[in-house]
Amino acid sequence: MAKKKPQKLKKRLFSSYLTTTLSISMILFLFGLLGLLIINAQRLSDYVMENIGVTLILRDDAKEADVMKLQKNLEMANYIKSTRFVDKESAAVELKNELGEDFVDFLGFNPLLSSIDVTVYASYANPDSMAMLEKKLLVNPEIQEVYYQRNLVKQLNSNVKKISFILLALCLLMFVIFTALINNTIRLSVYSKRFLINTMQLVGATRSFIRGPFIAKSALHGIYGALIACFMLLAIFFSYQDELKSFVDFQNPTALIMLVGGIFLMGILITVISTYFAVNKFLRLKFDQLFY
């Protein structure tokens, strides 16, 4: 019977450590997902802004050589991301497929004009810059009209600002919630050892001597929790690489290293600080108060 008790105690301690570590890892995993969203929020915003279509309607009498020269000049401009030339015949085919009817046969001629579809970089995709670009592009004699959805540009810029503010508020709120959850997990772990703390005080152990093992063990919980969280995060990160490549920069490891470092730093700091205050609380309590 004497041999079974230590075995049961070991199982209980292991179960307690495992529960604490897994709880911390799940919280850090959620923190990592939020961090991944924040790090790539600008990239996601740029992706949306750079998909605003701008169509340059060309004059019907524009020469092919002049149009090709115009397209090359546009591709060299620092505000143009990509260009695509669409001749009037291709435009008619695309419109025919969209309408489901051959309007050229009905009208007897092709009323469409050749055009160049361009996309601009995100930094230029705002109402003021687009208005300036429109004036600049209309100087070219081959361009008859510059068409883009002005209301969409205004709405997207307005929504991006609102989402950025909401994301910042959400980040602060979630950080407080994650910190509180880890703090409660640590407090419960220390609470289960409150009588051990009191016993060590009775035999003359100093406060720093009592705190030391608790803080070291909490730091290990934070490290193990961060390792599990990072493993789960990287598993999702690379499992859905194809789906996320438009929003996540896989060629830049710096952001990923910063995220992993942030998870480890948060795991260690919060667990150590929470343990410090939790142990101090029970160090100040008298024996009778430990039962409440």
C-alpha cells in the first residue's frame, strides 16, 4: 500500500501539469492566430485594394504601335501593378459570353472599343490619388476615357479604416482576455499547493526560496505551452499554404519568426508574472484563511 500512494501522487501531479500546459497552449494558439491576422492585415488590405479594376478606353483611331508603346510605358510606371490589352473583338466575345447573346449580329457592327485593363498599387488606390492618375492618363492622346468605380474606391478606403480600428480594439480586448485566462490557470495551479506553501513557511523558508520553484515551473509551463501552440499554428500555416498564399507572405520568414518569438515571450512573461503574484497572495495568508 505504501508503494501505491507515491504512484497515485505522481499521476495526479502529471495530470495537473498536463492540464495546465494544455490550457496555456490553447490560449497561446489563439493568440498566435490573432497575431497572424494582425501581421498580414496590411497584406490582405493591399490585396483587396489592388484588385480594383481601372479600364482605359482607347480611341477607335489609335494606331496599334502607339497602343503597344502606351502599354509598355504604363508597365514601367511606378503606380501601375499590371496591364492587360483587350482588343475590340476580344471585348465583344467576353460581353457575348456574359450576356448569352450575340449582340454583334443583332446590331450589325461591333460598338465596343479596344481597352487596357490596369491595376494600381494599393498606395495609389484612394480617391485623391485615383483622381490625379485619371488626369495624368487622359493626357495620352490614345486614351479616350478612364473608367473605374469611384464609389467603390471611396467605400473600400472607408471600410479599411474602420476595420483597422476594429482590429486594433479587438487585439487589445483579446490580449486582456488571454492574459486573464492564463492568470486564472496559474492561480488555480498555485491554489492547489497553498498548504505546501504554508508548510514551507512554518519550517522557516524565505519567500524568495518558496517562490523560486513555482516561478521556474511556471516558466517551463509557458515554454511547453508555446511549443505546442507554435506546432499547431505552423501545422495549419503550411497545411493551407495554397489557400493562404494570396494573404500571407510565405517568402518573408521575418514575420513568422516575430510571431513565434511573441508567443514564447507572452507564454513565459504572463505565466511568471501571474505565478509571482499568486504565490505572494498565499504567502500573506494565515493558516485559517487557506480553507476559504
